[in-house]
Amino acid sequence: MPRTLTAFSSLYFATLLMLLGSGLLSTYLGLRLAQDGVSELWIGVMMTGYYLGLVLGASVGHRLIAQVGHIRAFVASAGVVTASVLGHALTGSVEIWLGLRILVGMAMMCQYMVLESWLNEQSESHQRGMVFASYMVVTYLGLVLGQVVLTVMPELDIKHLLLVAMCFSLCLVPVAVTKRLHPAPLHPAPLKVRLFVQRIPQALTTVAVAGLLLGAFYGLAPVFASGVGLSTSEIGVFMAVAIGAGLCAQWPAGWLSDRFERSRTIQLNAIVLTGVVLIIALTAAPDFALLVLTAMFGVLAFTLYPLAVALANDHVEQEERVPLSAMLLVTFGLGASLGPLLGSLVMKQWGIEMLYVFMACCSMILVVKVRPGTVTGDHLVEEAPVHFMPAAGNVVSSPLAAALDPRVDEQMVVEQMLDDGDALAAMSERDEDQADHRPG
């Protein structure tokens, strides 16, 4: 194993455990609710709660880490997730489960922020590309392994929740005992909404659609697969094939993106994706063809987000790329929050196959809106086209992901964070002074 990877093995192992547990929990809850006869609408709302928690957790995570430090914030967040997971075993109330999903999303975002800031601060500039790519591979691998568990343990019972809780408990160990230096305090990146809406509308549209597609897929595809006759173990394979195909497609997509016009690449991706999901909707049957189509879906859907990030970076200067990452996270999170909700509505109204008709409507938005003629090139940066970097669809990253990206100058990232964090730092110092002067 390269020295770069062994240096961060404890953080990668913690990430792997987190994503294994998260991937298993998401699919398990969808299948369990469907098995208990809960309506598709409630299943969609449940998955919406998770992505809403991720978006809210970005702000909460910054403040928590600034006040108590990285390790304490990670430990507290892992404890909240573990307790929330076990809470699903104590009650069958979908209302309580919704609250637990929001808590899980918020706490996991804080964990992502701890891990990414740690990797960013302690990786040297020449290592950043390998560190970034390895982190992305580990996240995908964890998601795939979470689905594989269902093939080994097909009976839906409390054992799955116990396994998820074990994963989040064990992810504490490598972080708590690490000998690496603690990163510096975090400061939130600002949201420059007006700037980015004016400058990169096509990229933001693509990110939002990617959120709609992946949010609906993670939340409702297990319900669809169960409805067409797949067993629990087969559903695990179904989900793993899509996620694995998405991982394998990152590098070929990057090769194409660096050589052809990115808006045209996104549009062609959307055209083929529309055809694939419509075929799935029309020919839904538990056979080998469904797995092939699902793999094609993974190739196309999981490459939309990194293509959009590359398009956005082509039109945004280096010093703006940290706030750009925050803007992309919020945009994706809003799309991912709406995806399960809207998808569940059409499934409840017209049948489970309509999930993929809904996805076809989403991808058609890109066919219409992201055309080469709509990208004026007025704001292209000097280094455009910026080198493509793989990404995990932003379901497993934070606004700090930009700091890991080797395309972003490290010194500019530090300066941006310090400039934008003066108010938070002052507030933190004031709180510490007040604590020091309290009696007792």
C-alpha cells in the first residue's frame, strides 16, 4: 500500500465503517417500511428527512467543531447516530423515525466535516490527488458493502440495526486513538447565491437534478425492486450493482469530460439516461436485463454531479471554489430532499414503475436546459477546462470537499476560511472567556 494511503489509514477505515452502516441503514429502512405496509409517501418523507439533516448539519457541524474540537465533535456525532439507529428498534412510529433520520443526517454531516478537514490539513499538495481519490473510493466501497450485507443477511430484523450501530460505534476507535495532530478550527464558507446563480446556472441545474435522481434512487429504488419481485438478497445486489457501476464510471467520464465540451457531455448523458430509465419503467421484471439497465443507470446518474462540478469550476476563479462547494452542497441537498418526496408521490398515485418515469422527467430537464448554446463562456477562467476529478455524488461529502480537491490552491483555501471565519472565531473566544470567569 502506498505510504500516502497508510498515513491516513485510520481516517479511511472510519469512513468505510460509517458508509457501510449508512448504506445498509438507508436500504434497510426502505425495505422494512415497505414490508410493514407503510405508504410510499411516508417512505419518501423519511428519506427526505435524511438529506434535510445533511444540509442543516453543515452549519451545526461548523459551530460544534469550532467550540469543542474535532475529536469531541466526532465522538458526540457518532454517539447521536448510534443512539438514533437503536431508536428505530424501540418504536415503530414513522413520525419518530422521521425525527431520527433528520438527526442521523445532521450528525453524519459533522462526521464528514471532521474527516475531510483532517485529510485536507495533513495531506501535502503533491499528495492531494491520491488522498482525494482514495477517500472517494472508500466512500463508494462502504456504500457497496452496506448493500452486500443484505445478500448475506436477507431477513429484515433487528440484527441489521445492531450491525449499523456497531459500525458507528467502531468508527470512533480509529479517530479517538489516532496519533495525528488535530486540525485547526473550522470556519464556515459563505453562500454567494446570487453570484453563482448568475454565473453557473447550467451547473447548478445539473447538480439539482443529480440530487433529485440520487435521492429518489437511494430512498425508493429498494421499494421499487421489492415491488417487482426481487428478494431482499437480490435487492442488495441490485443496489450494489448501481453504486459499483457509478464508481467504475468516474474515470472514463473524466477522460471524456476533459476532451469534449462539458455541457454537451452532460446533455448526451441526460439523453441516454432518459432512455434507460424509461426502459426500466416499461420492462420492469426481476431478470438479468434489469441488472444491466441498473448498471447503466449507475454509470450515467453517478457521473452527473462530478461533470457539473467540473463545468462549474471552469467558470469560477480559484478563490471562489470553497464557497462554490458550499453552494453545490446546498443545491444538491435540496434536490435530494425533494427527490424521494416527489418520487413517492408519483409511485403512490400511479404505481411503483412511475419512479423511473419521474427520473426520466428529471433528466429531460437537463436535455432542455443544459445545451452547448446556453453556455456563453463569458466567465471562463484561464485554466479552463479544469481537470476533472471523481466525486461520490455528494451524498457523502461536506462543504470542505473543495479543500481536498487538488485543483484548489491550498493557500487560497486557508485564506478564504480565515477571512470568512473572523466573526465565528470572535464568538468562540468570547464564549471561552465567559466560561473562564464563571464561578466554580
